[in-house]
Amino acid sequence: MGQVIVRNLDDRVIDALKAKAELHGHSLEQELRSILSKAALPNAQERVALADRIRSLTPKRRQTDSTALIREDRDR
């Protein structure tokens, strides 16, 4: 696993994170792990943007109706 060092954090931020960790019964390190893990997950807008990007990679031609393909396969 990797490590990250964050420099020049305001002491008030560190104190607030320590208090939050204590409320959750975690160490500061575990609390930071939890916060960063949640922050790394894509939100709804980011998921839509990713879907749009993937969709843009698909050719703009008309797609074959899957129902027709299934019937064609069954008729063999």
C-alpha cells in the first residue's frame, strides 16, 4: 500500500480531524483513511461524465435490434 504525506495543514484542521476521529472511535490515521476512501469514489456527476465519455467512443451507427438477432439464432 502507498503512503501520502500532506504538508502545511492548518493546526485547526488537524485538531478538527482528531476530534472527528475520537467521536467515531478511530485513530486519526484511520479517520483519514476513511475520509480519503470515501472522497475517492466517483459522485453522481462524475459517473455520468464517465458514461458520456464511454458513450462517445461508441460509433454513431444504428445498432441491430437484439430481439431480431435472438429470433434469428433460434430459427437455425
